Amino acid sequence: MYSSTVTQFEEPPRKKSPEEIAAEPIPLPPQSAEQPLIWRNVIAIAVLHTVAVYSFATRYHEAQLWTWLWSPFYGLSAGLGITAGAHRLWAHRSYSAKTPLRIFLAMLYCMGGQTCLFKWIRDHRTHHRYTETPADPHDANRGFFFSHVGWLMMRRHPAVKAHGSKVDMSDILADPVIQFADKYYTPIMLFLCFVFPTLVPVYVWGETWTVSILAVTIRYVWLLNATFLVNSFAHMWGNRPYNSHVKPTENPTVSFFTLGEGWHNYHHSFPWDYKAAELGAYGLNPTTGFIELMAWFGLAYNLKTPSKEIVKKISLTKGDGTDSFWGNHYHDTHHSSGERRSIQSR
Ligand SMILES: [Zn+2]
Ligand SMILES: [Zn+2]
């Protein structure tokens, strides 16, 4: 499918592409450092979560059917801005997108209200480059809470600043869509993330102000936590078919909540693959379906993916011997332990 736009790497490339070089993790020794709490963030995060959970339990049943449909639709659209936009397009350059698609993805991204694109992308590139070292902004070695949300409640480890500031961001600084979105990020984000989704239910189908505001708060907190799951759950629980020496795992539950970003052991092994998973059935990876649809429309191109042979070879040499839940059939039952051993000894 879309063979004209998909680039398959048949061999491990002798000369590594900039994406692959940027994706190679760099080990760093542990370093302890003072990281004082940022009380403003601690209180804001605590209040937001309390309001979201309490109002979902006590008030959300009052919402009209259209509000029940609108809120998840809005959240999923914003999620796509993160997965297909900030993550797979910009942070990893796993495909290229024409300007209309980049504008559309930047708009969807701002609907999520996380942080400006430059910061999100730099943090994510730093995470891949220094995975589970002191320079990883949400180092999973520091436990579930820290990697999920705790990292946002305290000053950054000095290593994150020192190494993160060296990550190459020249391509991002040169993208006029990102330049515009980041220059006007605060008003665009406030309007798209909070104001617009509150006004629509009130003025289009007569939702009450209170329920509409609470629905926006719930959707916002929901999307934040879906994003956090990749940094916490998908670095802790699941199997490791592609590289058993790193913590990221294959986690179908995380994939369900994140439009396909939970195939995280694969993603850390091949971060430049636009599918962010080995195979591309769309049920637990709708982001891949979206990118391929955009390729079909001619808006996405240069979709990068490794050949089956490379994936098989790497999973047989480095993986934990399990198969991805995803239904990967190249290295399941018919690959005997003999074949595994012979590949390992090469
Ligand atoms: Zn990760
Ligand atoms: Zn990534």
C-alpha cells in the first residue's frame, strides 16, 4: 500500500540518517541533584484532578447526549495532534507533511493545551536520546509517579537542562508553521483548548454553562493522563519483543488510550517508523491509519519504515523471545530457538 511514499530500509543503513543518529540513546551515569517542588504546579495539578474526578462522578450524568459525543470527539482530535503531529511528524520526522496538513496538525495539537510545540518536541527528543538517565525529563527509573506526572511538579534535573539544550532543534526552528503556532501559542491554545469547546455545547445544543465547563476540564485532564501513560505504564508493564535491555514495553492498554502509542518497545527500537509499531492493523493504532489516509490524499509523503528482515533480525537478537500482541507473524512459532541462537552467535 502507498509503496510510492513508503521508504523501506532493506539493510541496516551503513550511513545512518540524521533521524537514526538523533534516536540513538546515550547512556549517562546516575547523578543526584536538588529538585525543589514547584508548588504552583503541585496545587494546579491536584486541583484539576480533584475537580475532574469529582465532577465526572457527580455531575457528568446531567450532560446532554451531544456533550457526551462532543467531548471524546474533541479529545481524540486533540490527541491526534499530539500523536500524528508533535510526536511522529515533528519529534521523529518519521514522515513528511505538506503545509495544509502541518497547519491542521498544529491546530489539533493546540486543542490539547499541553505546552508549546518547541518544548514538547525538545523534551521528547531528549527522552529518546537519554532514555532512563538523569537527562530524561521523565526518567522511568525514578518510579511510576515521577514518570507519570511528578516530573511536572518539580524543577528539572540539571542534566535535563544541560543535555536537552544540546538536542538539535534546527528543523523545528525553521518550520514556519511551528514558528507561528508557538509565537501565538497562548491565545491560540486558550481559545482552542478551553473557550471554543465550552461555547459550542452551550450555544449549539443548549448545554448548561456548568456542565460544559466541567466537561472541558474532564476532557483536558483525561488527555493529559493518556499522554502521561506512555511515559509511565509503557515504560514499566508489558513484554519486550524487540529489545529486552531497555525498559519500554509493548502495552495494548496504553495503545488503546493513546491512539496507538503504546507499542513502546518497538518505538524505542525504531523511533523513525511512522507506524510506531511493527504491524499496522488500525484497531489499536488509528494514528497509523490517519497518516496513511493523509498519504492517500497526497498530504503526507516519505513515510519511513524498516524492512521486515531488519525487524526480525533485531527482535531475534535483542528481544525477550515474546511476540508483540500486535500480531506479528514473522518471528512467532516457526522461529525455533535454534534459529534464535544462530542469529545471536553471528
Ligand atoms: Zn518512551
Ligand atoms: Zn517517540
